[in-house]
Amino acid sequence: MSSLRYIDALTLAPVPRLDTGLDASLSAQRRAVSRSARAPSDAPAPAVDGNALLSFVDGITPQQRDDVLFSVQLALRGASGAFDRFAQTEAWYKKYTEILERLGWTSEQFAFARYDQQEGELRMDQAALALIAAIATQNQLAVLNEAIQALEKLAEDDKTLRLFDFHTSTQASGNFQIGAVQTANNGALSLALGAFHFKSHDARRRVLFVKWGAQQLEFWTAAQRLTLNTTQYATLRDAVERKLGQEAQDFIADLPL
């Protein structure tokens, strides 16, 4: 099956509806994430994209940023159309990786390992950064740190934080990704991506930033470097955006630094 037919045949999960106030504020923000709304010289803002937090090193163009956001979103929504991202996590990530590969990302299946926290307290943002540091460049790690710090500073009722929490966790389990993108020497896009899922003994908000006791959380982590063949993706761009539809912007919120 060709990639164009593959995209067309994907079943996307129904668009979940947040509360009316948040829906309205995110709709108003669509101008901020459309490529026509950003001057080419603007620094690329990090963004929440469903249950992913993505940041961008200087030099990424608005078009490249959109390509990353929309291709990742298609993988997220396509995987959720096939599997429950909280109850069928392993199968979900296999589908997620399959979709990325069909869009031009080179990747491998995520090899998850349980995070070993024998004592003391754990913050998932700190554990995630420590894992990604092993595969990220200094520039990627710097913008990722900035994005996580900016997300932590948001007020409890901020629309961007609420969007991330909404897509990241449910009851006492969760699934999220954190990554940073930069341009490789050959012009391809390089993404250092951490993937995480967890089960906890209670439900909490702001799951990245609360402290968990060693016996309160089961946390699985994986990380890899992905590369997007931009020439290949350019032939699929219109099909991806057409498949996502207008609802694509309901999943995205820029994160002010």
C-alpha cells in the first residue's frame, strides 16, 4: 500500500471535547500556530501537541515546525484510533512508530524499561530529562529544559497546561512524549524523543511536576533519535493535513517562554 493510501485509510480517534471555555480559548489560539501567523525570523516556540511536548532549536523554519507537529499528531491520533493509549500502551506505541515510519521518520520500536526508584521521591520531568540527555545535543537539551520550565510555571487553569494534562493522563495512568528538534547537517530534521507511560496509586494533576514516592508510581521510559526525510514528507504533507482536518489545531497550544 502506498503511503498516500495508508494515510487515507487510517482511523483517527474521535476528537475529545474539553470544557467549553478551554475549547474556545484554544480555538482563538489557532492563529498562533498557523504558519501564516509567524514571521520567518521568529524563534520557534515550543508547543503542546496532544500528549507530546515538543521544542525546537533556533533555525527550524515555520514550515518545518508545522511538519513535525502535524506528522507527530497523525501518529498520536492514528495510534489512538487503533488502541487505547492508556490500557494498550505497548500496542499503541507499535502503531505510533509504524505511522511515523510511513511518513518519512526513521525510527525503531521503543524499548521500554521500568524506572528503578528504590527510595526517595521522583519527579517525572527530571527523570525524563536525564534519560533524553543521553541522546540529545546540547542545543536540544537546552530548549527542552526551557520548555519544561515554562510548562511548570503555568497557572493551574492555563489552557496549555490543561490541554497537556487532558491528553497525558486519565485516572491513575498516563502516556506522554517529550522531544526536541533540530536541523541535521544534511538538511533532515533530527528529533531526540523520550516516550513514557506510568501507573500510579492515585490520580493527580500536573503529573510531570509533583513528587512521587518510590511505592506510589510505576514508571516506564524509552528514548531514541528519529530523523525525518523532509523530501519524502513533502510529498505527503497535503494528505497529512487533509486527514487531520481543522481539528488539528485543537490538539496544539504554543508554549510562551
